[in-house]
Amino acid sequence: MLVVAIIGLVMTAVTLVLATRRVLWLKRLATVGQPAPERVEYAKANVGTEIKTQLVEVLGQRKLLKWTPSGVAHAFVMWAFIILATVYLEAYGVLIQGMFTGEAYFHIPIVGTWPILGFLQDFIAVACVLGLVAFAVIRIRNSPKSQGRDSRFSGSHLGGAWLVLFMIFNVIWTMFLFRGAALNSGNFPYQSGAFASEVTAKLLKPLGVPANELLEKIGLLLHIGVMLVFLIIVVHSKHMHIFTAPINVLFSRRPDGLGAVPEMRSGGKVLDFEEADPDVDLFGRGKIEDFTWKGFLDFYTCTECGRCQSQCPAWNTEKPLSPKMLVLDLRDHAFAKAPYLLASEEERANLPEAVLKEAERPLVGEDGVIHPDVLWSCTNCGACVEQCPVDIEHIDHILDMRRYQVMIESSFPSEAGVMLKNLENKGNPWGMSEMKRAEWIEELDFEVPIVDEKMPADMEYLFWVGCAGALEDRAKKTTKAIAELLHIAGVSFGVLGPMEACTGDPARRLGMEFLFNMLAQQNIETLNEAGVKKIVASCPHCFNTLANEYPQLGGTYEVVHHTQLLAKLVDEGRLTPITPIEEKITYHDPCFLGRHNKVYAQPRDIMAKVPGVQTQEMHRCKDRGFCCGAGGARMWMEERIGKRINTERIEEALETDPDTVSTACPFCLVMLGDAISEKKNSGAAKESLEVVDVAQLLIKSVKGEAATP
């Protein structure tokens, strides 16, 4: 036993040295990146939330369990790693005991002979094997060879995945060999409970005690050896997520990673545009080392599962953006450039030509790490972040690279330049006069106060109309419906009219942070001078910006979306839907209302209260809803690659055979309306089909057919 102990402990020491060396190298590479003190500060300030997140996301596998059976399989394997750590504790106990006494018997103090522990160890090991079988079946059925681009594993390193499945299987069978032989040699700590080990013991018992004693030693060394080889594989592969995922979840900026765009930072501090110097400060990400250590942690943690890719509207419409491949390309570039980043100036001169060439490679460009078409295909819909089981923040990285391209390189789709000029000169993306913002009021038969100074004390809400709601003809119908409903319910509200300017969302999502700051500060000054406390917004993009992003600049208000307020008014009996609407309706979830702000129930609650309405969900809805294609400033960019996203979405809606498509966003209203028009022209949709806001349905039922057209 002494020889076995020496071999086992020497193997362990050598492996730990190699693994530690790799981990320290990864840490050095990550800390080449920029500091991110706000991540640590948030984690410290929200300990309770972080503990809950670890329990739910990591141990509870919340996101993965949405994908059954793969989620259940992964949960079995993950918990096997945790529970079977006690088996390795027993194995090393045997080694250490054998080193000093020559005996092969060891049990964990206090709990080490409890039958329940022996049962749990064997149960999770068997469940793990079943999980491995499920993984193998899933990978075969979803293989890129059979599904091509539609496979979520397309582009993943498949060979490494199969190797890891094989290594986990080796961990399990060597465990049962070791434990079964230990049972027969009298060195097993559990008298009952370990049912699978007992079956193994029965199979090995005819070999006799001497053979079982030898098999126990062989099994022990194999069990430890497999784990040590597995450890080296893990720290050199995508399976680093075993260790990095809990850390990545800990330092994610929100449990779901959506909502506000992070502020621009340089050297860990928020960038002050009045004092910033492009030659000194960072304006977005122009090189891999411009990413923060949290960005590097994201790269390390990607499991290559492809859930983000399978949900991405750009990828699903044959565009080059795969959120998974974007992260992998950045990771591979970081590793390839690592020798240069970690070398001194003197050492860099002697680096291989391939490393120097990689170091000079642009981050974004035709021959860059990320192709411009990849960068500009993103709609910021958040499907990738929502589905990522390890909380990778794809959108943040895309926006940071966009910021550099827009503000430093002045490289972005030309048509977006028109939108930026209109925002800067006219305060709206269409370049229309600010005086037109109040024209919709003239079409109402009641007065809507325009707040040009202080809000009256008895005015409860400021109605933030938004650019589309005030200036786009289709969206104005929603604006008038909301105003009428608030008037009927007796809600005191006013609007800013010409004083309202774009929130800056299109500029920020494009990457023009400077213009966003200018517009935001202008609006915050207007709101603060008016004494605004509560805002109701009809546009989810305005809603998200006002509620989640303006606080970054000192503008803190109580902001609700119009569907939230209307649902509340219906529940309180202040609005009563009476007239039946005998229609089959399918609802489209706006990304910035749903995934970014978790408002799924209220629009549906409103429709449920309207008599006669039959609702039919599309197969992709709620947190898996499919984008309309307008987000991320894409509404002002031509869609030249692949299939149009709004066309794809309307085709999904048509599968439900609806009479009406409803939504709760003016951008969605426009995009889906355009797609419906195309389908009508081709004869694929009935002429009566239209897209309307939930507020339009409600006013139609509250007022009857005489509702405002």
C-alpha cells in the first residue's frame, strides 16, 4: 500500500503543478485587460442577491433546465462532480492512511459510514452515466453533419466534447471498480446503501480476496489518475467553465445580464467626455487587451453549447453573426496574441512571426478577428444573453466594439450616419421639426396639457411619447389610444411636446456614446426642471433607457410601460373592456419590454380581459421570443444579408392563422406592419390582417367601434 500511496501522491503533485501553472497563466492574461472595479463593488454590495443567484443559476441550473432533456442530463453530471468529490476525499484518505499505516481502510469523519452518503454517491454516479448517454444522443442527433448550419453545435470544438464525455465515463467506471473491490477486501466504509458498488462487488467476488485487493489498488490509482488527466484537459479546454462559470455568474452585472448598457470606462473609471482624450483614454474596444478582465472571463467560460446561436435572430436569418462564434473568435485571438501581451518589450522582438502577425491583426475589419458584417448584424435583442447558462454578456462586447468603430474609426453603415445627424440636429431619427411632436394632440377631442415649465402638483404622470409615437403615422394611433385610455380612467397626465427629444437609445445602441450622453443630459435637465417623478412610456426602448440608463447620468424616475399602467387600471376597474372583439390574436413580445425588462404578463393580461379575444402564442414567445429586427439601431440600417428578420417573424405569426397581430412597441409595429404588407402583396396573408398595439385593442373594446382610428 505504501508504493500505491507514493505513486498516487506523486501523480497528484505533478498534476497540481501543471494545472496551477496554467491557471496562473490564464489569470495573467485576463489581468492584461482593463480593470472593472464596478463588478467587485456590485458583488460586495449585493451579497444576498449573489448568493441567491449562485443557488439558482449554478447549483439550481435554472437556465439549463429550460432545455430538457439536455438540462436534466447536465444537472446530473454537474451534481456528480459535487457529490463524487466525497469519493475522491475517501480515495485520498486511503492514500494518506496507507502512507503512514499501510492500511487501505478510510472513512470520512462522522458522515463517512452513513448509508445515505453511500447511496447518494452511487445514485449520482449512475445518473451521471445516464446523463452521458443523453449527451451522446443529443450530440449525434444535432450534429453539424446532419443539420449543417441549423445545428447549435455548428462551429463548436466537437472533438474536445467527446473526449470529456469519455473522461467522465472513465471517472465513473474506475470508481465502481475501486469501491467494488474494496467491498470484497473488507475496506469499504458503507455497510449498506451503495447499491451499484455492491453489484460490482458481486461481479468481482468470484476472483477471490487476493485478486480483489490488487484490483482495489489498481482501481484506486486509475480513479485518481483519470481525475488528474481530466483536470489537465479541463484547464486547457472549453470545459474550464466547470471552474469559471460560478465566478462569471458572480461578477455578471445583473442576474439576467440585460437592461442598461454599461457606461463607457477607461482605466476602470467612467469616461468623462468633457475631459476625455482619444489618444489616452479608451473609447470602446479597439484591441483585445482593451476588454476588461470580466471580458476575458467571458471568453474563458464559453461552453460552446450553442444555445445563444440557436436563438439569435441574425443567425437564424442567414447572417454571419453567431454570438457563440464571436466569443470563440475573441478567445482564440486572445490566446494566439497572449505570448505578445505577456512578453516584455525586449522579448517581443524575438517572438515567432505568427505571433507578431496575430498581434497586428485588427480586432474589427475585413481581415480582422471580427468581420464588420458580424458586428452590425446584431439587433441587441438579448436572446443570446437570456439563454446563456453561464451569463456571458455578448451584447456588451458587441456594443463596446461598435463604440470604437463609430467614435474612433468613424466606420459604420452609411445610412446610420443620416440617423445620427438627424438626432444631433433635430432631436429625432427622422429629422422632423420638434414642433410636429404635439400635432397628434389636435386629433383628440380632449385637452392634453403640455408641460413647458413645472408639472402641476395634481399631475400624476408625464406621458413620454417618444419619437415614433409622436412622428410616425402608425405609431401615432397607439399614442392617441393610450392618451384616450388614461383620460377615460381619470389619470392626470401631461406631455413635453416640443421639449421632448430622443432618449438617445438609437445612438447608444449604434455605439455613438457621445451623442447619447448629449441627448440624455438634455432630457434629464428638462425632466428635472419640470419636477417629473413618474413617467409612463409607450416605447420599450424609451422605457428601458429612462428606467435603466438615465440613472447612470443622475436622472432617476419611476418609469412604467404603458401596458403595465393600463393593466393596473383594468384590474382596478378604472378601465372596463365591454365590447367583444371576436378575433384570434397572436402577441409579439418586444425584446426591450420582454427580455430586457421582464414585462411579459401585463400585455397578455390586458388581452385576456377583452371579451371575445382568442389568444394563440407563437412557438417562439416570451423569453424565447423572436426579434422584429429593429433593435440595436437596425431600424435605420438596410438589411442586405440573408432573410429579413421581420419577414421571418411574421411567417411565424402566420402559422397561428391570426386575425390580428398585437404588440406593445412602435418599432415592432412598423417592422411587422411592413412584413405583413409584403405578405399581402404576395397573397400569403389575408387582406384583413393587421398589426396593432395592445392599447388599440383595449380602447376598441372600452369605447366600441367609435374608437379613435
